[in-house]
Amino acid sequence: MAHDLRFRQRRRDPGRLSGLPLARETMTRMYNPPHPGEVLRDGVFTDNGITVTAFAERLGVTRVMLSRVLNGRAGISADMAVRLATALGTSAESWLHMQANYDLWQAEKSLKREIAKIRPLKMAA
């Protein structure tokens, strides 16, 4: 099923390391990451000529649900991630990772003042 839909993927920068640094100081987060629905909209609907209704039917979800995701009014659930991965030949983890990055950025932005008041807990060595 995934072979008849093209998903426009961004090219990897060959100069970048693909390792996963876990230290807080070394992790760099994307500035204002896009909502996964925006990535989906740009990657699927730009080049394929498929309608939202047709793609929703292919995924087995309602047009309204898919439209909410595409317009950033709903997030990517685990269920939707599996459906997208199957239809597009991607991984469910990549969709969930995009959603988590987006959610984390939004939370940090909206909670900035409250977070500044939190004192870190000093752990015993």
C-alpha cells in the first residue's frame, strides 16, 4: 500500500553526527519544531494529488480527525503514528518523536516563568 504514495523526506546532512547525546548541556533542540501535521501536509499532499478524504479513508480514520492533525489542532497519537508509518513506509517512532518535540517546545515556551521559579533538587552523592 505504501508504494503508491511518495513521502517527501528531508535529506540528512552528511556532515552531522547521528549519535544521541544524552547530557542536557550537549542536547540541542530544534527552535520551534513544526507540528507533525505540517510535516505530513507538506510531505504527502504537495506531490501526490491525493485528497484529505481519500488519505483518511486509506488510513481508516475520519476526514475530520486527519484534518485536525494536518491543521495542528490534534496531535499524533500512537494509533495514528502506526497508521501513518504503514501507509507512508516510515516509522511510527519518527511520528511520535516529532510530536514529542513539538509538545515539549510548546510546554517549555508556555511554562517559562513557572519553570524559572523551580529550584533543582540536590541529590545525595
